[in-house]
Amino acid sequence: MAPILPHPGASRLAGVTYEFDAHTAVHDNGDGTYAADLDPGWVVGGGVNGGYLLAVIGTALRASFPAKPDPLAVSAYYLSAGTPGPAEVAVDVRREGGSVGTASVELRQDGVTRIAALATYGDLDRLGDDVRTTAEELDLPPVEECVANTLSPKEILEMAPMMGRFDMRFHPDHVGWAVGQPNGRGEIAAWFRLADGREPDPVSLLMVVDALPPVTFSLGMMGWAPTLELTAHVRAKPAPGWLKVRHATRNLAGGMFEEDCEVWDSAGRLVAQSRQLARQPRPV
């Protein structure tokens, strides 16, 4: 059976399948479940990256709503850490109306639920194009003046193999943590694109909102920060090219912190937002 890929139009050349598409592909089992194979290249700290897992779930949901292919809102609870290898995504369509569909979904491995989520899907091309916003576009220096993720300390690259999946260029003022000089601002911003040149789409934005290092790095708190809950809103289809991504936090209490994310596309539009609650970083 042919795999279901995240975005049929993502390949710019005939016959090309990008790494992200292959790693998030699912196979329809015909009974509301989908088989997936979680790739080890997305490991960070003590498990598989939560944004990548959301994109795998997002691919299965897109297959369940063929007339409504785009995630609009996804709220996920992370119950246990994912590991590389086989997984199953179970989709239960709760309602499908004229413009949106809603489903509950679980990602499981060996009978253990890794993520339980509720998602609403639609067709962004059919929704209104009226935009009224007070949001200000993220201001980053030119790409060539920012700091490449390939220059990250060896221990960071070893802790997070998924860093090899991206081309990230960090704001020069936001990388002091890499040399033991965090700025304490609770903010990390960077240019972002997939390393193999695949263009962004709505499903990939579910991964992007969790792609940057934990914002607690800027507070001098290094290590893996497990996500407890993450809610993502996809607001528009992203234009081709670099994305601008910003993570920020204002409060760490009770061993947990919130991380707010904004994603802006090359056309200067806010295309995705998210908030997650995560645990204070753990040594790896």
C-alpha cells in the first residue's frame, strides 16, 4: 500500500520525496488506524520531538478528512515519551460539517498511548481571507547575519539529533546560552527552513512550533524540557521560503513553564501560533 504523505504538492521536482515527507508518512490500515514509523533523526533529549509527532498525527488526520486537509487547531497531551520505531495513529472522527471536521486521535506504541489529542481540520483555501491584526512581524537581522544551528555546542548536537533536520539561523542576541552566557530574556528567535529545502505547508507548521531549543536555554537552564500539553493554531498557508520563529516565556513556577510560539512566513504573515506547558529542563 502506498504511504500517505503530509503534503502532495510539497515536492518541487517530479519524483522527489523530501525527508520530512518520508519520515511523517502513514499507511492507512482501513479501520480508522494508521501505521507510522518514527524516525530516529527526530530524537531530542529523552524522546522523539513532540512537534514531529504532531506532524505524524497531522498526516493521519489529513487522510481522514480528504476534503478538509489543513489543521486549524490541535490540542495535544503528551502522556509518555515517544521512541523511534513503529507506531499507530488511531483517529475517531467526532463530527464533520460543511467547513470543518473534528476528531480525537491517539498516537500509540506497543499499546502505550504517547499522545492524546483533539483536532479541528478545514480547508484554508476556502476560509475567509480578511486579515485584521495588531500583531507585529518578528524582526530578525538578515539570514546571513544570524548564527547557524550547525555552530551549536557538541553536547547540544548530541542531545538533539533532530537539529540536523533543519537550517536554523538564530538572532545573534539570542545565542549566549551556547557559550555559557544566557541573556535571561526568556526569548529565542530564528530563521527556519527544512535542511533539504522542502517548502513549508500547514501540516509541517505543527512541527515548526516545537522545533527551536527550549526557551529556558535563554534563562541558563539547559537540558530536555518534556512537553505536557501543546495547543497549535494554524492561521494561513505559509508562502514558500524562510520562516521566522519566536519562542518566549514569562513565567516559570512549580517546576513548569509556558512557551509561546509565533511563526511568520516570507510574505510577512503570521501563519501559526502555539502555547505549550512544559516541565523545567532535566539533565540528559
